[in-house]
Amino acid sequence: MSALEERPLPIIPRTGPATAPKNDEDPFGRRGSGSGAGSRPEGHRRRRGGSGGPGRGPGWIVYGCLAAVILGSMFPLWWSYLIGSHDSTILSRDSFPLLPGGNFLDNAASVINTVPFWRATMNSIIVSTVTAVSVVFFSTLAGYAFAKLRFRGAAPLLVFVIATMAIPTQLGVVPLYQVMARLGWIGELQAVIVPGLVTAFGVFWMTQYLRQAIPDELIEAATVDGCSMIRTFWHVALPAAKPAAAMLFLFTFVLNWTNFFWPFIVLGPQNPTLPVALQQLQAAHFVDYSLVLAGATMATIPLLILFIFTGRQLVSGIMQGAVKQ
Amino acid sequence: MTAPSRAEAAATGSRSGGPAGRTGTGRRKPRISFRHRASAWDRRYSPYLYISPFFLLFAVVGLFPLIYTIWVAAHDWDLIMGQGEFVGTDNFAHVLGQRAFWISLRNTLSIFILSSAPQVVAAILIAYLLDYNLRARTFWRMGVLVPYVVTPVAVALIFSNLFGDRFGLVNSMLETVGIDAVGWHSGVLPSHLAIATMVNFRWTGYNALIFLAAMQAVPRDLYEAAAIDGAGKVRQFISVTIPNLRPTIIFVIITSTIGGLQIFDEPRMFDQYGRGGADGQWQTMTLYLYELGWTRSDFGLASAVAVLLFLLIVAIGLVNFVITRRISSSEVKR
């Protein structure tokens, strides 16, 4: 069970329409180019229209439009900080603030007093990290089997895995809740962690990657030399899986950090994740928007910091997943 | 078993140093055969072992709950009291007789359309801009992806403030240009627009990157041929770029259908009560499901809604599929 808003990464299924472009280039770009799109060689770029001379860049209009788009995507976050740094009367004044006020820390303190903020942060870190590590491990294991080992039923089983990505399993919440109640896990973190320990998307993603990342001869050589299967996996597949595993880790982490529907249902107010704590904050202080938006800002900052360091990987992960058959 | 260095030897392709046991003498035969058998088992069953975690977990938290939902929907079933009498299709009949159900269906479809269509158009346009030979390419690409890491709950809180009925920024900007304030939290269409804006905010940049990747895969001789034929940039975009993006467009629409029809976070957080508005103006089907199950403690009715929503998703998926087939076959005919 994962986020309601979960969108699988853009992998066009094999059963895609007939007009699909046949792209023989492997889905992850060149092997070993860890940051794919970012490090695409310059000569590879297609020049639009073919009319511009070499080295001629786009005009200022293009930069201007893009800057507007990015300002649009930043503005709500800026607004959140802006309002969150004033006091509660700010919105009822005649004009809106243009600069941050000095009240953010006071608001943050109230947020921490109102909801179990630190606990929620810890919970979010635990849930996101544990699921991301687990998804990476089990998906690599299964992806390795599908990509490189021959066994009866491999092809139909892989088709089954892919098909499950299109099934809205979130609609099974009622029985899943009953399962958790039976296990006594209502209000416990494992109720959120366990359903996300391995995902169909992860298995498919690693299968696609490992198919081209490990030469078959390498595995044959290891087998001939008497390596057990798990040892071959450990010493050959796992090191080769690193670039794709890093991206899968990030996507799973973000997915679980932003997830709300299931944690909201199954976790109580005593033991929330950050999005659930934000909901509590809203319920307690709806009229005090500066407090609510200070909380929204605080819940967003950790992932923004993560994004500064790993955004490049996220970008190339999305783009590498997009063009393939 | 062999030492780790064995694997490294294997990795460098050295096959000369096979295990001694393999060519051993007769004296060591029993041990060899055990090792052989163990290794054969290893080779035969390990793949199943490796893929089993996914299948086990999917069976327990995915497939079983989904199927059991039908069973729950056919019973009186209380959140606390548990299973009651078998009632057949009564829960479905009851739900289908509720005005709230049809309103939630309308809201779900309306929000879905308002959030998917503009999003695809905007994402393609942004991708087109990103496809230029830009300086600091990674910066621009990362910039459009920022909203993706913001949790929908925070997005909803921020936009619900921006779209505030009395003190919202959007309304005061409308008033400065002489347009009357809009009741974003009271009207039907306005609330759908506000919620769709949240969804678009979070996903447009993400989808733009998907389209960007697809655009870069378009063979450049197509553009050159079009340019030789005298096509300008706009014409090239319409006649070359868009047709080549079609499979990606379909992919994006299908994935956003599955997620979009189950939308919960944004409408839940649009006001503090979380019931989809005083008159259910923006109560979506998942919100309705939650209300039936966890506010009114009626798991039977909630499961009936889950089944109906499932059928709706399947139906829309089939419609997508048929349209796709038709488009692609008419492509071939041309």
C-alpha cells in the first residue's frame, strides 16, 4: 500500500500502442553514466529546427518563460514561509506582506507545542528510510532474478508484476485496516512500513536496469567457479545495481515522506508522521494561518534540503524511465 | 563454499581456478555429490526465493484486501462490532440511492478533468522550453521538479490559504483588477478549480520531465525534413513533436487516471473539517469512502464504494484503451 497519489515512474508498458517509438537505446542511457540526463554528452543534443548555428543558444524569451514557471513553482513555498513568519493578524490587514516577519521561531515553537512535531519528524524519517532500504534490497533481488536467472514461469510472472502496477490496491483499505487491527498494529509504525516493504514498480525498475547492466558472461563465470547463487548476487549484481538503486531509494523515500491517506487512517494522533501531524495542526488552529503555514514550511524543509543534494538524480531517474519500450 | 575472492576471480573472467572438488578423486565422491545436489537445488529454487518477497507481500496487503472488500461489501459490517449479517447487494443499492454518492462521483470526475487536461498541455509546453539548448540545464530541470517533493498535505494547506474566501491572495488580486471575489470554499466549480490547481502544481513539472525525455528521443532528421519542407517552428511542433509524443501522452493520462480518481489528500485538507465542504461541494469518492468507513463506522457501505470506485477506474481505463487503439490504428491507415 502506498500513497494515494502514487504515480509509477513513467515506464511505458510493453503492451503499449503500436505507434510507440521503438527506442533501441537501453532505457537507462549509457551504462555507467550515473547521472544520465545531466551528463549527456553535448554532441548528443538535437538542435531544434536545425536552423541555429552551432553554439547559438535560445533567446531571452525562453529563459524568461522558464523563469516564470520556476517562480510559479517556488511562490507557494515562499508564501508559506512569508505568512508563517508573521503573526495571526497578518491576513486580515489591508495589504499583504512583501517581506518575512520575525515571528517564524515563535510560530515554530507553538507548532511544536501543539502537535508532536519531533516525534512526527522521527517517524517520517524512520518510515521513509526503512521502506526505501527494504524496497531497494528486495527489488534488486527480484529484479536480478527476472533479469538474469533462467527459471520456469519467469516471463508470465514478470508480466504479473507489471500488471499489478495498474491495480488500485489502495481501494482495499477496509480489509487492510482489519488485518492491522487483528495484528494489533493500529497506531503503530509497522502498520505503515510493512505494506510498503517491496513494490511492483521497484521490481520492474531493477529488472529493466539489471538486464543491461550485468553481462551474462559475468554470472556464468561466477557460477562455473562454484559461486552460490546468493554470493553471485551479492558480489556481482549488487555492486552493478548501485546507480539505479540510488534513484529507487530516492523515489521511495519521497513517496513515503509525502504519503498521507494510509498513515492518516491507521496511525493515531499520538504517533503521527509529518503529514498526519499537519492535519492535526490544521484541525487545532485553522483560523491561525501563520501557525498552520509555519508548520507546512517546517514539514517541507527536510525534503527541500534532500532535494538540493539529490534533485539531479531524481531528474535523471524520471527522464531515464520515460523513454523506453 | 568458496571464498569471496572466488567471486572476484569470476568477475575478472578467470575460469581456470575452478573448485578443487569438481575434478576430485573417487575418494571424495559422496561429498561432491552432496555439493552437486545442493548446488542444483540452489540454482533451481533460488530465483523463486528471490522473487517471493514481492509476491507474498502483494498477496497479503494488495490482492487479499482487494478481493475481501467484495466480501465485506456483501455484509452488514461495523468498524467496531465486526461482521454482521449477509445482505447481498443491499449495501450497493443503499449507496447508489444516496445523493452524496452521485455528488462525489461528479466531483471526482470534474476535479480529475480539471487537473489532467491543463496539466498535460502545460507540461508539454514546459518540456518544449526545456528542450532548448539551455545554459545550466540541470538547474532549470530541477527547478520545475521542486513541487514534487512537497507533501500534498502542505500543498493543500498553502493553496487553501491562497484561495481563501475572505483574506486570500487570489481573491484580493482579482478584486484589484475589478473582478468580484470568488467563493472558492463555497462554490462547486471554484472549489474544484482550487483543488485541481493543487494537483497541477505538484505534478506538472514532473510530467514535463517525462515529455522532455520523449522529445529528446524524436529523431532529428524528422525536424530537418520538416524544415526543408518549409515548416516553421510552430508547424514543426504540431506536426512532428506532438505526434511523436502521443504514446507518452497516453501513458501520462493513464497513470494520472489511476491516481487522480482516488484523490484524497487535497480535498481532505481544503478545509479543517475534511468532509468535502458543507454541502459536499468537493467531496470526492475516496473522501466519501473514508467518511462512511471511519466516521460512520460502516465498513459494509465503505467497501461498496470502494468496489464501485474500482469499477469506475477499470471502466475509464478501458475507455482509454479503446481510444488509444483507435488513434493508433487510424495512424497506420494514414
